[in-house]
Amino acid sequence: MIPTLDGKNVFHAFSPKLEPAMSVAQGQEFLLKTLDCFGGQIKSERDLLESLDWENVNPATGPVYIEGVRPGEIIGFDILDIKINDHSIAVVAPGEGVPGKEITTMETALLTHENNVLNFKDIARINIKPMIGVMGVAPKDRDIPNGTPEKHGGNMDCRIITAGSRIYFKAEVEGALFGCGDLHSAQGDGEIGVSGAETSGEVLLKAEVFPDLQGLPTPFLENDHLVATIFSAETADQAAKGAVDSMVEFLTGFAGLEKNHAVMLMSIAGDLRFCQMVDPLKTVRFEFPKKILSGVSGFHAK
């Protein structure tokens, strides 16, 4: 029996004061059933953003206590599978997102899923690529609302946080106190309109401490093809600088490259990409291909 939490076990701020809803061993698979970012409040296209209870948005299922995890350790979460609901929700509102005042009318769209394709109002059909918007661990000394991304994770809205990925965080409290939610059936880089295709569903995960990765710049993502540093800051420029500096730190500290060579390779073969531009802090990632690392690096965690 896989340990499971349902959508009744949610929290709205990552906090060291949270009481664990479930405890699992390292390497043990566990399942989190998640609500959409609106907490299930939107039932029809008549339900607009102005009608929401904003105290109950961006719920994360958890927290999950990972046994044996101590503050300061690097813990990796393998996303084994993501299953989503049969529909998604997208919204726009005046003043929200990057377009801001260009939007003059509030609107909600309920979008159906058909054979792994998202039907956007019979205008467009988009391949479904499930991802996790909110994911993280508790900070050590304060409460951070789930909608705010920081070093602990949070609402990073990074579209490569998908099944087959591993994301690393630095644990700041005993057991890490992990949670996730805010699934999307699809989202573009930047999430410029304030929402992706928001949906509910379930996520299968397992977690493990990696002693050899002490000092890894986190949040840090890895899949079969690339590694990525993720950084959030007040401005896009600051977030971009943070993501770049973190990748330089990784390539020099863990891949053994000289700084000049690391920067040259990043400029030649790496990609700087927006995750989201609509939260209290902006999130940017820097992606670097693993095929280059294979010739120079001892980084083989995944």
C-alpha cells in the first residue's frame, strides 16, 4: 500500500510550524492528491477571479515528513508520475499578469482534455504536458505563502518540473516538511497571463538525501537530458542573474570546469528561460545539456 494524502490535507504557507500529515521513509514511494490552484472554488465559467476567497488559493498537499532528513542536507524528490483531472481552468483579469491593463474584461475558461490533448474552446488543441506549479520544503524561521517562490521552492511554475524529473532542495527543518500542488495540464514559459491550464490530480514521488551533493545550489532540477538552476527574485533581471550565477557555481563546483570555460559553454550551449513572471517574485531557470556534462563531470546522481 502506497502512503497517500488526499486533497483534505493541504496547507497554504510553507512553515517550520506545520504538523506533518504523513511520514515516509527515504526511497519509499508516496502519493499526493492535489487540488487546483483555486482550491476547487471555480466550478463554471461564471466563477471569476473576483469571487475567489484568496486565503484558499495555491493549496499544497502535505506536509510530508521524510524520515532521517536533517537541516542542511540536500534532498532530491523524484517525480515518478503525474495524473491529472479531465479538465483545466484558465483565467485572465484586468491588471493581472504581464499584459496588465491590456486586459479589460475578466474571463474564466473551462477546457476539456481529449486523448491527451487540451481543447482550448475549439480554437486550438495543445498537447497535454502535466507539470507541478507549487513544490517545496519548509523554511527554517518564517512562514512563506505558497504563492511566493523562494529558495525553499514554492510557486516556481517551472514547466520542466514534470514526471521523470528530480528536483533538489536544501532541507531547513527536520524531515523537510514537503508539499506540492498547483498542477497544470500545460503552461508556456513565463505563464504571462497569470494562469496556465490549471487542474487537479495526483503526484507519485519518492525522496532521498544526497550527501555527495552538499553545497548544491538549490532549487536544482535534473532530468534525462539537462540540469537546471532555478532562482526567484523581485525582478526578472535579478532572477536571471541568480540562475546564471547558480549554474556557474554548479559547473565549477560539481563539474570541475574552470570559470571561464563554464561561462563560455553556458553562452554557447545553455538556455536562460523564464519560468513565471506573475508571482510576487519572478522565477528564471538556466538549463544546461547533460550530454556536455557527460564528458567533464562526475555528477551522476540520476
